Amino acid sequence: MPLLDHFRPPLRGPRRWEGFHHAWAANIAQHLNREVLPAEFFAESEISLGPTLEIDVANIEWADGAGGREVAGAATGTAVWAPAKPLLTFPVDFARLDVCEVRVYEELGGSQLRAAIELVSPANKDRPGSRRTFVAKCAGYLKQAVSVVIVDVVTERTANLHADLLEALEVSEAAWESPSQLYAVAYRPVPVQKQQRIEAWPEVLTLGRPLPVLPLWLRVDLSVPLQLEETYTITCEGLRIPC
């Protein structure tokens, strides 16, 4: 199925790109679990677009009296410590911190994160702070030997997150830019004599053309195919998006 523009009319309007991204991430995880990953691995989608949880600590009421200020040892005369008022208070906009990714774990007596597939949202690209947050997360994964795949089909923003990631990693010799401004890149962290190296597989994405297959690295010596075209087609068909 050819890649469509989910961010401009005529598709944008009657269809929400958020719904497509949610479904695509879920379908990628399900496809990996059903057909691709070895038995000791599993994939889960992680989606957070804007604030999803609000906690009002000030309204908590305690049933034991005294506003819940009694602590263990208070009966024996232990002093209750309280910090000074904060010197700095500032507003933040968590609505900009979009996350739409698929995480792949390995069961080793506990779940160990091995790979992360990042589906870029418009908010990840819209301003310098958002781009820094996105690439800092990707750089953090790579530093922990977690492979990363970035898939950018956002047509309404032209920022190059691959270039921003290289800048965050202080790398200058691996510059690459898609002529269509749309792309997918698979990254593999490789330890070499105590000096980590990053290998990358960039692919140009083009509206009207099928999507590629990328390597999804589970270990430095183990990869599986990430079928972007197959999962994209399943998602569009499931949402009744015409090609």
C-alpha cells in the first residue's frame, strides 16, 4: 500500500492522525509478537499524547487525624522535618511531550528493554525543546545498548530528528538527510573495545510508495525484520482508510 499523507487534507480532517498512530503502534507490537520475535522476547506499545494523568496531592485527606502529619516515632518525641518553601516555581507544558513507541523486551528473569520503535508525532518536531527531549530519549536508549528505530511520516513539520540525534551524540561524519523529508532509520549500538559505536540503516520514505523493511536489533548479533509496509497496510485497512 502506498504511503499516504495523514497530516494534510483530504485525509486529514475526516481522519485523525492520532488514531492512525495509535493503531499503527499497536499493530507493529502485535505483528512482532505473533510472527517475528523469538519466544523469549515480547513487544508492547507505549502511547502518551499530552497529559493523561492528574494527581491533586493538596486534596488528600488522612483518616488518622492531624492532617496525616503523624509519622512513625512521633509518639517518642521524634521531630517532624519539613522543607522550606521552594525557591523556584515554573509552569511546564507536558502536552508537548508526545510518546508513540513500541518497546521490545527480553525475558531474563525480568524484562530487559532491548529495542524501541519511535513513531514521530508533529509535537516531537515543532520546536527546539521538543526535539531535544525526543533525541535525548533516543540517545539515552542507545547509551544503554538499546537499539532504536525512528519512523517519521510527519509532513507538516520538516525538522530532521536524525540530524538532531547526531548533534546530541556529537557526531558529524554520519550526516544524512532524506530528500522527501520523510524517513525511517534503524540504529544499532555496538561496543568495540570499550568504545561504543552506532551503526545506522537510513531509508527514504516517499508519499505514494511502499514502505521498506528495516532491521530491528534485539542484540548486537541478533536482528529481526521490521515490516513497516505490512503493518502500515493492516492499520489502514483496519481503520478503513482508502489507498
